[in-house]
Amino acid sequence: MLDQANRTFICSVVFIDLVGYSKKPVAEQIRLKTSLTNNLSEAIKDIPVNDRIILDTGDGAALSFLGDPEDALFTTLSLREAMMREAQTATQIEESGDDSVRMGINLGPVKLVKDINGHPNIIGDGINVAQRIMSFARPGQIVVSRSYYDVVSNLASEYAKLFTYEGSRTDKHVREHEIYVVGHNEGALKKAKDSMKDRAATTSTNVKRTASAASPTGTATVTLTIPNFVQDKKKLTVVAGALAGVVAILGFLVATKKGEPPAVPAPMVASAPAPAATPATEPAKPAAPVPTAEAPKAAPAAGDGKGEPPKTDAAKAEAAKAAGPQVHAKAEPAKAEPGKAEAGKPAAPAAPAVPPGTIIFAIQPWGELYVNGKASGVSPPVKSLKLPPGKYKIEVKNTTFAAYSENIDVKARDEITIRHKFQ
């Protein structure tokens, strides 16, 4: 219902007034208000929540019914019936004026808005005329306007028997109103009750069918609608958790790299001079020496230092031929990875982190925050945001009013205050 704010509706409005409420002591006022609240709650229990708006007027209440116009009639008849049970008869109510209410019903245009607390409220000619119509009623009476009578009296013959033309009345603004008094007709009350029961049964059946279709086991499933700003907070929490995990992993990797010794370039040798196994009848053939850039000395021949005589040139040539062609490559120093210190050189210092700036919000009464088109919560409760230096477009939206936007240039450690009051 809140997403339909600023829309105009033609609805039935009931204005209820507790007779002599302001002249009674506080203890009596509390008793009367409690009685009205209990009886009213019982009268509207079968009307869907999205089809009604209830406003507390202090000495009474104002009810707007966005659905069937019969809802207003059923509510007032049920409330009067409850008051009759407490005060015995309608005649005694009208004569004494104690513990009684007077009610007015009008069918007219209203606009659905939000009040200062963000709750739904109604304004417009529909509720204003309902208050004027109620002022023409005596204690215990229900008075309706001509517009409401024209609609409801044609719904059923029982309803038409309820209304009695009272005449024309002029309010304090010199505006004429034709009024009808709602009588005591059991048939009409029974017809209204039956209509409410039928609609309540239909609503319950549709809910059960929807639940059965959605759940294979036949159990009802409830879907909760989460406000946008709550969803945005959850997304921000998930993103913050993921970023915290990435930072922890990077910190661990940096700490691990710092504990390793610096890499030293090693000479690259195509083949290692490993002695080959030979038969017992044939002397071992040494591997040919491989010269390198850092080690120009020839490797000692196999058998040197073991009591064997050195090989002749012919034997060396034969051994080189048996070992196959050798690849002579110059050793290349290992390339240092970014962020690692090269051999003999200190590591370059990491770039210092740039501190963010702070955006302070002073929004009244409230607004949804968007930074470069991305939702960033609702202020209040959000009071500030920290952003890296740069240029941003800040938007503040309120469904009731036009959006407010401002382009800002955030610098390190800056504090920028955005103030706006929707009105």
C-alpha cells in the first residue's frame, strides 16, 4: 500500500466521534477509548489490511476503505450494534448520550501520502466531507452523504431499506450537503455480514490454492518482502565480508614472501656430468666437460682422485661421441618478480594507501542514498559514508517528493556535509 503513495483514490471514509469525550475525566476517557478500540478491531477483522487505513483523531477515528463500499457500512453497523449491547437500546443511547458515538460516511476522493513518521496517511475532500457529515449526526446515529447513498443503495434491496432522507444541511463553510440516516434493519445487517463472510472465505480459499500450487507438499509458504534499503545493507555486508577475506589472504601471502631468502641467480647447465654405468670389462667413460659463463673450469675426468690413470685424448673423444651432442648455453639471471627485491638491491617501498574522505548526511525526514547510481542505504539511520578520493554524484530520493542530487569532489581526509529537507 505504501508504494501507491501520491495516488488519488475514490474510497469510502468513515468518521467516528466519541460524544462528550473531551469533557470527561482522564480515567473515563481511557475507558471510552479502550472500548472503541476493542469494538472497532472486532468490526474490521475480516477486512484485508491493504484495503483500509485507520487514523486516530484523539476523540475518535477516521477510517478509509479502499475496497468495497460495503466495508464502511458493515463496520459502522457492527460498531453501533456493539455499542447497543453495552448501552442496551439505541433509544437510550440517543437520549442519554453516554458512552455513545456518532458516525458519518462519505464516498469521495482522497490522496494517499506519508506522514512525518513515514506512516500512511490520507488527505483530500473525501475525508473532509466525512467529518462535516458526521457533525450533523446525533449521538448513536449513522449519517451518510448523497454520494455514498447513491452507490450503496443500488447494491442490494436490503441496503435501500436502511436509509432515510434527512434533508439538506449547510456546514460552516456554507457548503450544502444532502444527508441520509442509517436505520436499524436486521435484514440489511445480515446481508452485510453475509457479504463479508463470503469475501473472507473467497480470500482464504485463494490463499490456500496459491500456497498449494507453490509447495509440492501442500504446505503454505510465506514470502516476505524486504525493503530496498535492507537489501542494499545485506549486499554491502556480503561485499565487505568478501573484501575482508581477500585482504586477509593478501596479507598472508605478503608475510610468507617476506620470510623467504632473496632469490640468487644460478648458472644454467644443459646437462649434468654424471658418471655412466659401464660393464666390468670396459673402463668407465667420462662425460665431456661443459663450459659455463660463471664456471670456465673443466670438470675433472671420471676416475680422477680414485686411483685411476687419466684418459688419453682418443679416449676422451670417444667418450664425448658416446655422450652425444651437448648444448652449451649461457646462464641467465632469474628475472625478479614485481614486488621482490633483486639480488644485491633493496626492495622498492610500496605506495602508501590514500585515506578516504567522509560524506556526512543530514536528511529530513528520510531519504534513500545513491552514490553514482548505486544504492548506499537510507539516511537516517545512515549518518555518513567513507569514499575514496574522486568525483561522485550523490542522489537522495524520497518516494513522496522530487529527488535531490549533488556533484561532489572528495579529497583525502575531507569531510563534506550534504543537507536536504524534503518538503
